[in-house]
Amino acid sequence: MAVLGRLSRLTQLTGAELRKTFTAHGLDAASFDVLATLRRSAPPHSLTPTELMHSAMVTSGAITQRLDRLEERGLVRRSRSESDGRGIIVTLTDAGRALIDDALPDHVATEARLLRPLTGKQRAQLANTLRTLLESLGDAT
């Protein structure tokens, strides 16, 4: 109970700090995730909705809602695939790239601040321990 209780509380506290950073950039965690995933992809920073869905580990309906909101804001563009006229490609717009490039350093700084009390060795041990637990529960990512 102590381990799971602390994990739960840690999720609440770190989530609140990350939300502050996202909100400062007009984002939420879901939008940040999509934009960051597209930004990490090779230029022209395009992926299919299915690739985004697998990356975010959400349903197709959830990714569609995220893309609708981001497209409405002009941060992503959906278009037909040139190689497969039936497929859709999601591309980061210039505005989306500028926003994620602005938000990402603040996000990384927030993460670093949250982990500052741990040494590098402690961080590595914690990451490995959590990976082991996640894999035991069927999370292969």
C-alpha cells in the first residue's frame, strides 16, 4: 500500500506541475503529446493518425478529438496521403512547430526541477525499477 499510495500521490503532484507548464503555453498534456510526437518525427514532421494513436496509447476516437482541436487552432494539418489516396497524414504546421519549440524547453526544465532531489544514480535505479513493474503489468513501451 505504501508503494502504490506514494506512486499515486507522486502522479498527482507531478501532474499538477506539468499542467502549469502546459497551461502557460496554451496546451494540455494530450495536445503537448501530439505536438511533441510530430516534432520528433523526421521532417516534414508528419505521421498517420494510427501512428499517433499508438504513440499516445489512446483510442482512435481520442486521437481524432485531439487532432480536431489542434487542427482548429492551426497547429496541425490533415491531408490525403500522396502514396495512398485513402490514407490521412497529419503534419505539424509552422505555428505548431513554433509552439512546441517554445514549450519543450520549459517542459524539460519542469521535469528536471521535479527530479532534482535525486542523484543520477537514483534516477536510473528508479527508472529501471518502474520499467520492471510496468513490463510485469504488460506495458511493453
